[in-house]
Amino acid sequence: MLPYASKPKLMKRQKRQTYLQKRAVVLEPEERKAIAILQQMRALRKDQVARRREKQSERKVAHRKKMEKTEAQKEGKDKDKKKEYMRAAGVKKKREIEREDGEGSRKRQKG
């Protein structure tokens, strides 16, 4: 059996306030300033992260567009290559068939 099996999963809500909950926490002026500075630093950091994410997403969109464009060009070139190959293959096959039938264009022999 696990050592944590007997622990309650969720703590019950306390009916009475604890000693610390009853007492108000009064901060010293230095503590207040320190907390305010930390809060401002967190806000700046959060803003910087948000801006960075926004720029990153813009760069991703631009890159994706560029890649789609190059992919389309590549597909067009591949299509042209395939078309040329098939045309050459068709001509070659036609010549082979003509040779087999004996209908090919032969040069006259000098005699």
C-alpha cells in the first residue's frame, strides 16, 4: 500500500477562521514598495512575452505564405518535367512500334 493512501484527497473547508486569517497583515512601506516594483516587473515581462509571441506568429504566417508559394512553383516545374518526359516516352514508343511493323522511315541505300 502506498504511504499516501490514507491521506484525504481534498481538504475540508475550515468552519472557524485560523489565527492568521483573523489577523490583518500590515506591510511596512519598504515592503509595499518592493511588492509594487515586483508587480511592475511582472507586468512588463508579461507585455514583452505577449509582443514576442505576436511577432513570432506574424513571422510564421509570412514564412508559411512563402513556403506555399515556393511549393506551388516546385509543383509547376515538376508537372512540366513530367509532361516533357511523357512526351519523349510517347515518341520513343511510337518509333519502336513503327520499327516492329516495318513502317519506319528508312534511308535509301545507295546501290
